[in-house]
Amino acid sequence: MNRSLQKVVITLAGMLVLQACGGPQKPAVNPATLPVPVNVVKVIPGKALFFDKYPGTVVALMQVDLRPQVAGYITGIYFKEGDHVVRGQKLYTIDDTKYQASVNQAEANVRVAQSNLDQAQKDADRYVYLNEHEAVAKQVLDHAITTLQNAKDQLTAAKQDVARAKTDLDYSVIRAPFEGTIGISQVKLGNSVTPGVTVMNTISTDDPMAVDIVVNEKQIGRFQRLKEVGQNEADSLFTLVLPDNSIYKLPGKIALLDRGVDPTTGALTVRLNFKNSGGLLRAGMSCAVRVKNDDTSQQLLVPSKAIVEQMGEFFVFIAKDTAIAGPADTAKNGAAIPPKPHALQKKVQLAQTVGDRVIVRSGLQGGEDLIVDGVQKLHQGSLILIGAPGAKPQGK
């Protein structure tokens, strides 16, 4: 094959290849030159109703472990576990056989001592009479007077023994020290108990209940003011969030601020009281106390989805018509770059979250156009297209 024929074949093959590939390829589009579709909202200052939240623990105003004061075996249990009991109600009995016997013996000793006293009194009266007529030795009279005094002291001691024995007998019956709810019994019938050691049960008051929260010492003044001004029951400053995130229906009020500040943490315990007529609050329950914020100043409340977190810091993007030199903004022949909508990043300080919004404490100004959709695709100086169909709200 001569050289001219080879050139023709190569040319035809190249044309066939181009035709099979769809013709000449268009140059690729650089994604960096395309605007990011976004949606914006105007930042408008206003008043915001929000709550400060503090972790809390439900505690009983009064709670005591029931311990026996005498030893013996449990002979009776007279309550149902978890019941509401009243003050003085009989809860347990301990075998009282030996305590009743001690009472009987002590009472018999009283009768003996009383008889001895009566005899000593008669002897003393007789010797006093004889002494008045100088018919008895002085020493005999002194002995009679001493015997009489000893008999009186013995009677007093015997009566004290009766009181002590009756006290032990009374202690063989365990009664409720106050009105409240009794827990699960730690002893059963026939168990032996030791005075001051064995915990038989626990009883605690159940209405009202207290909730303890811990606040920083810098907030003492605020909570002291809240305690002094009181609250309107229909619009309480204090509400309770239960473990299932439901709101407790009854409001609370500050009962007291603790005696002192913990010097190691700079914290102070504040106790609030809540009515518990339905028995929903239980001692030891974890909860959260919402305290209505009394700040009436203007706040910047923005959608939470507009916030971008980077390494523990928070940022937002605002839309602004500005001239930024970049791949999409290249001027020719030294001409000025025309302003276009760009995303400018701002660092912000956040405060309280209110539903699906958050209060911005600093870093943002009223009247700025805040980008709320499409923020995950942005960086500082990104070219944007406001209100484009591609800017779908996040999460949808």
C-alpha cells in the first residue's frame, strides 16, 4: 500500500471514530463556577419567650428509715407495701413476751417497795412520837428516818423500772412517725431484728414534693428575687419536665435557697416545692426544671437549621451582593467585577434554644439576609442563587 492510500485510510478511520462517539466533546463545566441555590430569611429582632432548664432531682420533704429500738422476731406486718399511711398507724410488731414479763416484774417490785415504804413510815412515825416523850434513844430515831428515806428512793426506782419496761413494750410495736408513703418491707414475718441496725422499711412524705436544682453562684441574686416576688399560679415561673419529656401539670415555687455555696464548685442548691396530689412525683426521680426567662430585651431568633457547627464553634451564612474575585468572577481588560449574591460566613454566639429556633446572642445583626436552606454546600464567598427551585429545605 502506497503512502497516499495510507493517509486516506487513517483519515476515514478517524472520521468514523468521531462519528461513533457523537461528534466533538463539549468542554466540562467547572462546578465551582455554578451558583448554589439557597433560600434566605430576613433577621428581625423581637421578644422571645423561653425557659432556662436545670437538671433536678425529686426529694421528699421528710424521709426516714424505720429501725427497731428493741430486739426480737417480727410477729406481725399491718400494711400493704406502697400504701399511704397516717401518723401513729401500726406497721410492725415484734415478739413482746419478754417485754411484757419485764413490765409485770417491774410492777411487782413497785408493790413491794410501796409496802416497805408503808412499814418504814409507820416505824418512823412511832419513833418520832416516842422521841417527843424522851422514850427512845436518838440513834434509833435516826435509823428509822434513814430507813424511811431509803424506802422512798426504792419506790421511785421501782416506778422508773416500770416506765422503762413499758417503753420497751411500746417499742415492740412500730408505728408510722408521720403521714406519708411506705415502701417495700425489708423484713418478713419471723425475721430477727437488731436495735438501731436493721432497716425495716422507709417512709417519706408524698405531698408536696421538693425538687432540688443546682445553680451557679452568679445566679443567686436572680433566684433570690424570684423567691421574693412569688408567682402567679396560672403563669408560673417554674414548670417541671418529667423523665418522659412531658410537662408536669402543676406549677412550683421556690421554697428555699441553701445555707451556703459549695466552695469547690461555686454552686448553690435551690429547692422548689410542687403539689403532688396525683402521686406522680416519686422521691429520687430525675427531672428538669424550666425557669421562665425574665429578659424582656429584643432577641434575634433564627431557625436552628441555619446554624453550622465546626469544631465546637457556631457559624451562619448571610447573603450579600458583593464583588468577590473567583472562578466565576473574572473581569476582562481590567474591567471592574460586578457585584453578585455571595455567601458570607459569620461566627455567632448562641443562647437558648426555643423549639426549632435558637437565640443568637452576638455575631448577627437585624436586617441581614440569613441563609436557611442549602448551607451544607456553602463556604466563604460561595456564589449563590436565592430562591432557586434547587434550594429544597433540609430534612425534606
